[in-house]
Amino acid sequence: MTRTVRMDSDRGTTTTTTVRVSLLRAPRFPDPETDQGVHRFQHALVPGASVGDAVREGWRINVPERRVTGAREVAPLVSVDADAVVVTAVKLADDGSGDVVVRFHEAHGGRARATLTAGFDVAGITATDLLERPLTEAPAPERDGNRLLLRLRPFELVTLRFARH
């Protein structure tokens, strides 16, 4: 990105910003065919965007919301009350137990506090690694029924396993 400030006789100074993007490297080694062929890219430019705006726009472009019509509205499985905390996965545990695994991260680069609310009855919560193995040294999350108080460090990634009643 380059920024140029120039004098304008009518308005004083004018600032021009030029944004350039390089998306392909085309190395010749070890694969001489790397980056060959047709490529399609999608960009979004959001003037004056905050970090939260950029994160939201990135998710909007890369993972568009899917809407399915049905007889009635469906309540979310989990919800978070802070823009800085982004839920990236809600799924059943790989072991077939019926537990729900929720993965989320802090996306703004600062400390964040949020409340995560489960839309189902929760019997217990366990912090896990990415492979859903329990973390023995992780502090127990502060919980009030189906609501969980989250305190995250900058860019922290968290995976929690929710045992259901």
C-alpha cells in the first residue's frame, strides 16, 4: 500500500492511497507447474473498517450464511454476545457420545470477555485440544446453567466439549 500526499491549489492537500495485491508466487521449484492455470479471487474493500468489520466481512465472503426454509424458526445451538469472539465450529464429538464440541477464538487482537449461551441443557463442560482430548491444566470455565463466562487472550483459540443431559 502506498500513500501519496500532494498539494492541490483549490483544496490544500490531497491524499491518494493505492492498494496493490500480489496473490500468486509462481515458483518453479519443486513443482514447475505451481500456480498455473485459471485462478479466481474475491475481494472486499470496506473503507474505514475496524478489525471487527474486517473479520465479519471475511466470514461473509468465505462462509456465506445458509438459510433453509422450514415450518418454524430454529433457535441457535450456541450464541456469543461479543463481536470479538467468533464461533468457528459447532459439531458433535468425534467419539459418538452425543457431546457437543464448540470451537471459538478472539478475533480482534485484544483481551475479550463474552458470554456463550448454549441452546441445549448442559451437564458439564470440558476444555479440550483440537483433537478433542481433555486439557488437564485448563481452568474450569465459569458457568451459570447454560451460560458460560469467557475470558480470552488476544487471538486465543478455545475448544470446549459440552456434555448434554
